[in-house]
Amino acid sequence: MATLLRAHGKTLQEAVNESAALVEGADASLTDAVATLRRRYASAGPKGRAISSYLDGIGSFCAGNYRWSCETSRYNGTGYAWNGLRAGTVTLHPERTVIAAD
């Protein structure tokens, strides 16, 4: 989102909307692909069970990776790391993001 704000000149709401749309589209594509594969291999015996287990693993990996991306400072520097609050006010500064309890 910081890239959309800084490099592309988006407003905060535009950046949030664009980010949310990308995540929603990717989630819908993954959901469709997984459903297709589960139907295709539903009666494939051990092969179908292996594919189902693989798809379960990929789903867990994606969910965990997304959460890690939101909680780490790896991509945006230390000022952008999640501080553990689940509610509050977010203030975006050029050099850091502040999340404060209300």
C-alpha cells in the first residue's frame, strides 16, 4: 500500500480500495481453481486424496504468508511493522506508520 501512496500518488482510500480489490481477485481465482481441482480428482482414490492434502497445504501457506507479510517490517522497514493492536487509529507518515490505541 505504501507503494501506491508514494510512487503512484494514490489517496489512502484509493490505495486501500486497490489493495483490497487485488486480494479479493486473487482469493476468488484461488478458490475457483481449488474447487475445480477438488471436483476433478474427487473420485481419484489415493491420488485424489494426495491432491486434496496438497491443496489444503497451499491454502494454509497462503494464509500464513499473507499474515506474515502484514506483521513483518521486512518489506517496509521498522516503522511499518504491525504493533499487535487490532483496533485504533492509523497515521501514515512518509517515514513511518503509527498505529495508536483509541
